[in-house]
Amino acid sequence: MSRPARPHLALPPWLAHALRTQRGPVPWSAVTRGALAAGPLLLVAVLAGRVSLGVVAAIAAMLAGINDRPGSRRVSVQRIGMPALAGAVGVLGGTYAGDHLAAVALTLVLTGLGLLAGSVSAVGPVASAAGTQVLVAAAIGAGMPLPESGWERAVAYVVGAVWLLSLRLVLPTPGSLVGDFRFDGERDAVAGVYDAVAALLDAVGSGRATARRVALTAALDHAQDALTGPRLRRYSSSFAERRLHAQYAAALPLAEAATALAWTGEPVPTRASEGPRRLAAAVRDNTHTGPLPAPSRSAPALRALDDALLHAAEAFDQGKENRDLHTRRRTVKDLVRSVFGAGGREYGLRVALCFGASAGIAQALHHAQWYGQHQHWYWLPATAVFLVKPDLGPLVSRVLCRAAGTVLGALLFAGFAAVLPRPEGLIALVALSGALIPVATRHFAAQTAVVTVLVLALVMVGGEPQASVSRIGETLLACAIVLVVGHLPMPGQRGGGVRARLGAAGRAAYAYLAHVLRESDPRDTAPGPDPRAHRWTLRREAYRALAEARTAIALAAAELPALARHTEGADEVVHTLERLVDATTACAVHLDDSGRLTPRHTAQLTELLDELAQERVRVGLRIPEAPEVRLAG
């Protein structure tokens, strides 16, 4: 007699997120860079008798290492460089503010800086990292007792970050050991797009098609980012770069045709996916495409797929100049909308309250000599900055991971400090911690533990006594502050970040739809850019905006129920928007083939627009109205 199955115990979303860990191979190249960054900088400073400047440089290298994520070299210049420059400005301004302002005035200045940095963080990931570093560096500059002037600290900060960035640009990576040294992640990123197209074609007509289409969007986003940067500009400088540009551009019509086939839901011949896989191999190995499978042209989307394959075969070998990466356009109006919109306002207020309150409380405890002989009141506001970042996960998940990681890291350091020789043992510990950061970034608690060990080692090398106990106390206090501020009511609607992302996704989806339907109107003869290239740019922008909205919604859903309820129903809206963009893509492919829409396309678009209009009212989310378009076939 078989035993009854045990009921599955489902963890609440906020706890499940805190226990979730990213997986993947060990990034040995990043581990090597981490080992050669903060530790050697500190060693040189100790040997030169400038320990305090070495501590500042090592902190900058550590923060740069946290931003040293997987991707191409050209992406790392912006991802590491811009936050580092913001951090140097923060050190400079914080030092002079700490030297010349009283406690109350300094708290007000730091609160205003938190409002500005938090609002700017809503622009995107790089802006968020820059906002975080400027606040952390300002707190360090204002509170760290160092003999050097502000400009000397800022120069040391820049040197630390530039050292890590130089290692990123100079040292080889696994992807750069094959073929051209300049390409360390770009080829794999572009090849991944063709692999994702093949996987989507294999899934057409099955329940896996939606997930594969999402994976294709992620692959295209990754390739766009990998090809964007100062070493591969719009005006490519070599045949290899021009060819890689052309190979990426050739993938866009393939992705469009595959999405249209997925929308129809009718299975395609097995050989349809062979062509994209051969193209993926050609990109990855930097070889010729070779023979492609025989065409199958029984439907408009299949004809579009075959035409795209033939175009790709030509583009792979010619390497023509391609000036358009089809990146999303960020105008001044877009930036202002992000900063002063619902997401920017809400996040800016929360950062200002958390940073200002923690700075004020820290200074009050410092002047009351609660710290004793320790002079690191800056730890409390710096900790609050990381805790208030939504990029690192839901609020409760961040707090739990930060608390657990800090306790573990402080206890580990207390054990190391009791047995390691000084300063050489502590310098070795800094180098080891730097090497572990790229691996520890897979979980916030692990990252916190490694960073705690590294920072405590730096503080002790700088001449202060062991501070594990006070570090735990300050972290727990920062957790309490952020928890309270995170649940305070704010002006306007809650869930501003999600609403801002949904608004951007809605605007992008409607702009794409309006452009495709304008192409179907024979009366529209207005001059403009290449219609197909412009369409691909709009499609890329729409899918990227939808992916960002999906991410924001998933994080909001993992909050405590008191916060998660403010964005209930948002996933339904974004799902409908995704179906609308898929249907628009299918319409575009059909229009290229026949020049007019079928009744099925028209009915599907009308139904989705009506559905979105109802969801806007039901959920209460402010996304833009659908454009006035003529749905006539």
C-alpha cells in the first residue's frame, strides 16, 4: 500500500526570495581581478606610509568590484566608471561638509543629497549604482577621520576604481582568448540571440513558446548592452566590429519572424530552427555560415523567416557599415519623467528619509560617545543606503540577508583578527575578500558577509581597534530604520516604481503599435527614417520596457502583504501588453508579406486594446491611453 503524498509546504514569497540563490559557473576572471584590486592597493599604500589613502582606494576598488558584473569590456567602462566618478564627487563634497558643518546642518545636507540621488536612481541600473556610491562615499568623506584633504581623498578614490577598471580592460577573459582580444563577451551575446531564436522556433505550438519568447527578449537585451560602449561605437572602426554589428542587426528580422510564428501557434517544420543554430555557431566561432536548410515558404511568417536567413547569410560575410544598434532612445523628456515621475519621487523620498534619519541618529550617538573610541559613525547611513535599494530585492529580504550576513561576517572577522598578524595578515584577508566578492554577489547575505570582513579589515589596518560588535549593532539599527521608513505612507499612490515601469511599457507598446498600423495605411506617405529599421527599434524598446516591468512586478510581489497589495493586478496588465506587442509583431510580418491586415489580426488587436482599457480601470494603474489608430484591413 503506497503512502499518501506529503503536502507541499509553500514558503511565503518574501521568505522564499530571501533564500533564493543564483547559480552558475565560478567567474574566475572576476575572481582574479578582485584578488588583484583592493589588497595590492592597500599593500602599496602601507609600504609608502600612506595607509589612510590606501584605505580609501581599497574601498573604491571594493565598490567597483561589486559593479563588475558579467558582460563585455565596453559595458564595464560605463557600469564601473560612472558610479566611481559619482563616488569621487561624494567623497569630496562629504569631506568638506563634514569639516565645515555642524551636526544638524550636515544632516540636512545629507538628506537633500539622498533625495537627489534616490530620484536619479530611477533612471536605470547605472544611475542607481551611481546614486548609491555618491551617498556611501559622502558618508565616508563626512565621517571617516582621515588626515588628508578632500581632494586627496577624491583622487585616492578615483585611483582605486580606475585600478579595478584597468584590470577589467587589460586582463584576458575566457571569451577573449579565442580570436580578437577586443571581444570578450560580445560574440557569445550575439550568438545567444540566434540560439534563442532557434529555441523559440522549436517551441512554436507548445506551452513553452511564451517562456522561450521571454528568453529571446533577454538575449536581445544582453546583446544590445554588450555591443554598446566606447570601444564599439555606432561608427565601427574595424571589419571585425562592423561584421559583429551586421550579425546582430541580421538577428532582428529573424526574431521578428519567430515571434510571429509563435503568435500563430501552428507548429513549424523541424528544419526551421537549423538555420539560426548554424548562424549561432558561425558567430561564436567567427566562421562562415555554410549551407543553410532548404526554405519552407507556406505561410507569411515562414517566408519572412527564410528571407531573414538569406539576408543574414549575406550580412555575415560582407561586414557593411551599420550605424544603428536599435538601442532604446532616452531623450531629455524621458530622463526628466524618470526622475520626477512616480517611481523617482517615491524612491527619492524613501532614500532621503532613510539616509537622513540614519545620519542624524549616528551623529547623535557619536557625539554622546556611544561609540566610545570608535570614530565610524558613517557606517550607519552607509548601511541604510544599501538596505533601501530595491535593486537588491524586496525590503524584508534585504533586511534579513543584511542582518544575517553582517552577523556572520563580523563573527568571522573576530576570529581572523585574533590570529592573523598585522598588518600583513589583514592585507591578505582584504585580498581574499576581494576575490570572493564576484562569487558572493549571487546572494545578498553572502555578499554582505564578505564585504563586512573586508571593511572591518580595512578599518583595523587604518589604525582603529576591532569593531565587530559595534558593526552588528549599527547594522541592526539600520535595518530597523529602513523597515519603518519602508512601510510609512508616502504622498501619491504606493508602488511608484512598478507604476513607472508599467507606464513606460505602455507608452513603448502603443508607440510600436501606432507605427505598424501607420505602415498599413496607404494614405500615410509622410517622409521619415527607414520604416523597418525604425520598427525594429520600437519593438526592441517595447520588449525591453516590458521585461523591466516584469522584474519590478516580481520584486513587488515578494514584499510583505502590506506592501505587495499595492501592485496587485499589475502582472495581468503587463501580460496583456506582452500579448499586444506579440500581436503587433505578427501584424508587421503579415504586412510585409501582403500589405494589409486580415480580419483575424484586426479582431485580435481590438480585443487586446479593449482588455487593456478595462484593466486600467479595474487595477487603477495609470498607463497611457491607447493611440487613436485605424484598425482597418
